[in-house]
Amino acid sequence: MSEPTISFDEALAKVLAAARRVKGEDRVALREAAGRVLAEAVVSGIDVPPLDNSSMDGYAVRCADVPAAGAKLPVSQRIPAGSVGRELAPGTAARIFTGAPIPPGADAVVMQERCARDGDEVAIDHVPEPGEWIRRAGEDIRAGAEILPVGTRLTPQAVGMAASVGKAELKVFRRLSVGVMATGSELTPPGQPLPPGGIYNSNRAMLCALLEKAGCRVEDLGDVPDTLDDTRKALRKAGALHDLVLSTGGVSVGEEDHVKPAVTAEGELSIWNIAVKPGKPLAFGRVGNADFIGLPGNPVSVFVSFSMLVRPFIFKCQGAAVPAPRALALVADFDWTRPAARREFLRGRRTDGDRVELFPNQSSGVLTSTVWGDGFVDVPAGQRIARGATIRFLPFSELLD
């Protein structure tokens, strides 16, 4: 009896519903925080900026003292960034630099390009408006404001924001521990001589890189021979050590595909076939205390399945928000006349004029297509595409950053 096939959207919903947030938290220095997920909101204890300050090099003035262009004022003080000036005397100007606090009494800054200095006097060739070139205290961040909520995946700019309010450390969720293995007696590690009938294993290296970019703690468990006993032993050991076990290969229904019976014997299986191309056979379940995801053996199937299903699952396990990838409405620079019964993710890249071209070989074994391309063309089941039609394009930048 054939296995029931579910849609991609059903599979994603089921996988995300089963995601369990990791237990445990770490407190890390800012230099180590990028890519981690906040376990505690960041609340500012200060205004940013803390004082009104100049956004230009120039001269701080009282607007009332510059009624017309060409007004000349004596320069009464010099205020570099990092120092605090005294109150600005009426009828004078203060030489001021970017970031320096505005002296009491001043209500505008005239940029130096509109001024002419002559000894101790400056001619102002511009009539300023109150507030001109002044950054107000708290205009970026107010004291007491929550600036980064729990669940934020920390980008470099988010780390910078935390630093701007004086945070030296952040509380983050523990990294998800992932064990990666590949099944297949034909697999050969890169760097070793390729035997007759062998192929180099690209999947483990790619998956480890994808997982590390997603913020996981990764252990490469190596290649597993194509036997049921070896597969069961490898799963049992990995399931006792990791939060997630991720395998490639052996998920079809051939005589040498042992993942399904091995997972069933060592745990449970809840998803098997997904109506998606590439990547139809995908095993999801549990082994021991760990979640388990078994991906197909073809490298493009691995790349698609990870980008569209595994990565959102990992983010949710790590406590991060899981927004849907933002799709672009672009124009097809190709004809697609071979509609499939499954939803397809074709490898394409943007060209001039918001158009998309396809890699000529869409085989699931052609990893070149994922390097050449910069996104997926998302094609609903049974749909043909004519050149010039509007298509749904998912940039890799939305799926892998």
C-alpha cells in the first residue's frame, strides 16, 4: 500500500507544530551574540542619544542672533565630541563638531560649509531654523523602551543596537545540538581517492555549513553503511546525544533504503511523502529523545528541503520567530511546459528588468544550479509558465540569511 502524500504547506505546518524549544540559556558577550536568539528582552536604561547633539560639524547659534545671511558673530567656545560646553552667551557662536552636545541656549547648528571663519569671528551665510542639524535626546531610543524582544535572532545591527544602550552581555537560548549523518555505501569523504562506483559526499559538508549558519551546534557523524543494523545503531547513538538528528539518503523505498524501518524501530515516524519536487521523500519523526529529519540523497533535494522546511523548524526550536519568506513578483524569461503533479521549486536567477531565467538542467542531482542561481521559482502543482508571465520568486537571501 502506498504512503499517503501531504502538501508542502501541510508538511510545514505539521513540522512547526512539533517543534520543541530548546531548554537552557546562555549569557554571551556581544562579540559572540550574532546569530543567537534572545531569551530575555533588551530594555534600554538610557535615552539614545543621551543629550541633544550636533549632527554636523559647524557652529551652534541662537537663531535670534542670525536674522539675515551674512551675520557675523564672535566664536566664544569650541565643543568637540566627548566634551560638554558651557551656556552659549547671547550674540556669540560655538564651534561644534558632529556628536558634541548642544550648549544650553543654542537652538540650531549651521553647517561649516555655510560659514566663513575669520580669526575669532565667523560669518554665517544662512538663516537657520530652530532645531536645524540638532539630534534630540532620545530621538532614536527612549529610556525604558523594549528595543529587542524575546525571540529576536540577533543580526549584526541588532547587536549594535544592544551596544548603543550599554549592554555588554545578552541572555540567549542555548544552541540547538544537531547530529548530521549520511547513509550510502557508495559515499566517499572528500580528500580521499574515489573508488570505482563511489561518489564524493557533498551533502554532509553542505548541511553542516547550513546548520552552522542557522546558529546550531553541529556534530558531523560521518557516513553510515547501507544496512539496517548500522542505520539503527547510528540513529540510536545520535538520538541520545542531540536535540535533532539530520540524515541524508536512504529515505526512499528501495531494498537499500533503511531509514524508514530504522526510525520506526528506534522511535516514531509522522511524515513520509510530501507533494513537492525536488524532495518528495522526507522522513520526520523522533529517535530516542531527539527529533529526526531524514532528507533525500540528491544534493538539490537536500538544499531545497533544508531551505523550505528544516530551517524554519530549527528557528522555532531555537526560540526565534519564523516569518514566511517574502516572495517577489517577477517576470518569467523562460517557458515551463512540463507541469508536475507536485509543487516545484525551480532554480533560477534574476536578470535585468526584474526578469528571471532558469538553469537549463533542473535535475535534483545538479548542485551547480544552486550556485548559479539566486532563488527558487515557486511553481504550483500542474502549472505551466509562459515567457512574460508573472511568477513567484523566493530569493535565497530570504531563505538562508
